[in-house]
Amino acid sequence: MLAVSTDSRFSHKIWQEEELSKMVPGGVPFPMLSDAGGRIGSVYGVYDEEAGVDIRGRFLIDPDGVVQAVEILTPPVGRNVAELIRQVKAFQHHRATGEVMPSGWQPGKTTLKPGPHLVGKVYTVWKPDMAF
């Protein structure tokens, strides 16, 4: 996991020491990278050149370098860490088993085994209330 922003390394250091370390014991346990000039943000389509900042986004990239999920939010709305962790676990489970996870899936809950036997019959193994 990496955090990337247009903030300087100095800003990241101060933010880690003065704020993050008070929310998470020891601060966040992953590197924070400076994207001065927005080169990384431009590649991922989140750099706002006029404002000179990266818009908040998260990208789940698998071990093969393929982007599997994207979420981009403007500053007024915070991200959901629990949902990020759920999605990472779902992608890991899929990679290990080939099974697919329906909406709201949590580890240990029903998965779907894709194939012709499931066409038109998803309702027999998954219900909308399972998403919540």
C-alpha cells in the first residue's frame, strides 16, 4: 500500500507526526509518496492541473499490475477504509479460488461459482438482503 499526494515529503512527515500518529498508534504503516508536479496523478487521471493537486482516489492494483478497482472522491466526502479492506479480501479470495463475490460479500459468506449452471439461478444462492 502506498499513499500519494502532491504534498511535499516534509508535509507528509509533519502530518504523520502531528496528526496521523494520534489517530493510529505509530502513524500509518505504509509509505507516503510526494507527487510534486502531479506526474503520478496524471497517469491515473486524478491530477487537477489548474489547482495543482491530486484529487482523492484509490486504486486497487493486482500483483500483475492490472487496476481492479477505482474510487475517486472530492474532498467533502471521506473514504471508507472498511470497504477498501473488504474489496481487497474479495479480490484476494477470487484470485485464490476463482469464485466471485456478490454485493456486500464478507469473508466466510456465500460466494458464487461462475458457470452455465448459475445462469438465471443466482437468486437461488444470493438474496439482496445479503448485501447489507
